[in-house]
Amino acid sequence: MAGYYKVELEGIAQLITQLGECANEMRSAMKQLKDIGPKGSGHAELEQACDEFQKKWGYGIGLIADATGGVTEGLSESRKIYQALEDQIADAFKGAGKADAK
């Protein structure tokens, strides 16, 4: 017996929003660390830590943010396709109901 699956369109929409926010927050955090730079906060240890973190992790976090954007785009397209299928199925059942009523 074949199983079935259910696509939660609202859940996908929420995930798309959350992933988009996550990518933006990663980019924003890295920009803020970069902006603090070597002389932005007035505290030498904090400035050094921000600078070192930016150097070590900036590129990788940028790649993660970019990949997150790609996943978000893919999910968005998938959601559109699933929504179109749902709409087509609903329309087909409406049409079948009208035919049965005759």
C-alpha cells in the first residue's frame, strides 16, 4: 500500500521567511564586526577579537548566507508549484461536483 505525504504550505512560507531573516542577520552581524574594525569600539581587546573573528569567519559566514539565500529561493519556487497543484486539484474537484449535480 502506498503512503502519502502532505505539504504544509504555511510551514514552508514560515521557513522561507525565517531563512531569509537568518541570512540577513548573518550578513548584518559580519558587517557590524567589520565596521568596528581595528579602532571602532574604544576597547583594544574587543576590537582585536572582532577583527580576528571577521578574518577567520567572514568568508565562511558569507558563503553560508549565500547558500541560505539559494535554499530560500528553491523553497519559494517549490511552494509556488505545490500551491498551483493544490489549486488545480481543488478546481478539478469543484468541476467534478458540478458534473455530478447534473
